[in-house]
Amino acid sequence: MTQSQPRFRARRAGIARALHEAVLPARLLLVAKTMLAVGLAWMIAPHMPGVTDEYPYYAPLGALVSMYPTLMGSAKSSFQTLLGLATGIGLATVVVLTVGPTWWTIPLVVGVGVLVSGTGWFGVGREYVPMAALFVLIIGGQNADDYSLGYLTQTAVGVVIGLVVNVLIAPAPLTGVAAARLEAFREQLARHLDDIGSAVSESWPPEHEQWADDAASLADTTGELRLALVEADESRRGNPRAKGHRPRVEQSQEELATLDRIAHLIRDISDAIADTIWDRPAGIALDPALPEPLSAACHAVAEVIARGDASTPEDHRIRGEAARATRLLLETVDSRTVDVRRSMGPGVLTAMHLRRILILSGTGSSTED
């Protein structure tokens, strides 16, 4: 297998996932609300009093920047955008009231705007600091006062309309989506450990190498899930549809912490066995007596991971079988350590990690005795 094949598969899977997420119901709802907010802003903007009605095109822009998948995200981004605009307009006003826009004051004020936007105070509105200053000086020109008032007022009108639309058509909390992704990650971990069990029981080197290539993706998935849980927690804040969702988010966070630890252990097992299989510098030989019990233990523990916290009689039976398989592997490791007078090797590490995984999965030490 060439090195480009795993990268191609990962890229293809990433494209498919991105396309799937683009048409999720929550995303389509955001699309519809954005269209509605922009349309309303464009209808209302021409009827604003005074000179502000001369700049109606900034209202749809305000509506657009205020639309985020979560209510708190919308409120935060709206405030940051208006703060960035006001700051940029303030910088431009200083120039207008003093030396005026010239070949050197325009780039100077833009540079100051870029400098100020790097403070971290403006969030998503940081780009509007230098942009607003530039627009006021170049587009506003002799009518900088009227332009500044219209720019800021119409943008604020659009922002208010966007926030109202987002509140009246509140987005569904993302807790369910995050929980589903956690379940998919659990299945990914179980499948990966199962593949390791299959690899060690094959003739060496194994015919399929995908399990070794997939090990690095576990850390990436963990990072993505952390972001998903942050978004899920934010999606319930201030959301009338999120009543009672906080315990669910906290439970998902605890579950991710456990799965993250399990993922680290599985990656360690995967790396150690891959080093041995392909005779890498860090590889240590695997005792010939260990592949069979090691494979059986990996398969059994993988099934426990896949079942999660279920507690039916069947689940208890499977957990008991996994505990016995792990104990058999430990006994074989102990026996071979005495026979060959050597304790190092991937069998020792795998036995230790599988025992930890069982404990993390809720089997408890009593099941393993």
C-alpha cells in the first residue's frame, strides 16, 4: 500500500463528511433564517429616518453577520461586529476632524486599525476595524459624518433583525448531534481495537495495514469532538428550546473524557504492535505464544467498548468474557516471562492497557479477579 492511498481515503472521507454536514437540518434551518433576516433587513432599511435611508445596503450585511448556529454565538458576534465598526469609524473621525484623508493618513489609519484589531477585544469583528475606517475615509469623503451614521445605524438595524429572527425561530440545541458523534467515536474505537486483534492473528506482516494508518486519526477525532461539545454547550445558553439539556452536555463531556483516555491506550497498543510487525527501530519481538490470547482479548474488549454503559444481562456476560480473556492474556504473559526470562514486549503493554480499558469502560476490578 502506498503512502498516498491512506491520505486519499482520508481526504475523500473528509469531503464526504463536509458535504453531509452542509445539508444537515440544523444547517438548512440556518440558511432559511439567514435568507429571511436579509430579506427583512433590505425591506426595512429604506424606511429609516434621516440620511440613514441613503445607505440601505448595510442592513442586509448586519443581518448576515448576526446569523450564527447558536443564539449566544449570534449575540456575541453581533456585539463584536458593532464594536469593531464603531472603533473603525472613530479612528476615521479623528482623521476627518484633523488633517483629513490624504495619501498618508489613509494607510496610517488602516495600519492603526489593523494594530488595534489584534488586541483580541473584537473577536469576529476585528476585520471591521480597519475596513470601517477605510470605507469612511474613501467612500464617505466629504460626507463622512452622514456616511458614518448611515453605515453604523443600518448595520445595527440588520443586526437587530437577525437577532430577532434567531430568537423567534430558535435553533435546536446541538446536544443530540454531539451525543451521536460521541457514539460514532465509541464505535470507531471498538472497530480499531478489533482490527488490531485481527492483525496479530494473521500471518505476518498482515495483509491489511489500514488499522495502523487510522491510529493517528483518533487524536484528530477527539479534538473535533471537544469543539462539538463546546458548541453544544453554547447552543443551549439562552435557548428556550434547551431546557433541561445541561445534564446531557455534562454527561457527554464526562463520556468524552473517558473515550479520550481509551483512545490514548488504543493508540499506544497500535503503535507498539505496528513497531513489532514491521520491525521498526522501537519494535520488540512478540512471543509466539501470545498472538492467540492477545487477539482474543482485543476482540472481547472491543465488544465491551462498542456496548458502552449498557447493563443488560447480555452486556454483563460480554464484560465477563472480556475480563476472562484479559486475565488469560495476563496469565500467559506471566508464564512466558518466567519461561523465557524476559518481560519486555508488546504483549505486556497490551495486557496492561486492555485491563485499564476494561476498568474505564465500567467493568470494575471485581470483574477481573
